[in-house]
Amino acid sequence: MKFQHLEEKQVSYISHFKNTLYLSYHLIRSGMAVFIHGLYPDIFVNTASNTINNLYLEINSINKKLD
């Protein structure tokens, strides 16, 4: 089975899958921190925004390598 997205980015299925697992893990972890922050506002104050900023930089870095 061919995937147009993978062909456009010239990346293997396994490499793409590893990247998506990594991102999913961090997004889920950040989402749980936001939920807990909603219950207890004094904890995980910057966790979500820091995670989003870091993932943004990492995704841009990955995309630059693929372009």
C-alpha cells in the first residue's frame, strides 16, 4: 500500500510512525497535565505551553530535514 503523504515527504512508514508515536505521547501527557491544572491551578502552570512550544520546534526541525 502506498501513502501519498509519505511519498511527498520522502519518509519511511516506520520513521513516520515513530515520529507520530513520540508526538502522541507528549500531547497526551500534556493534555493530562492541563486537566490536572484545571483542578489544581497551582500545579503544571507552564507544562502545556512549554510542551506545545517544544513540539512546534521539533516538528519544524523534522520538516526542514524532509524538505
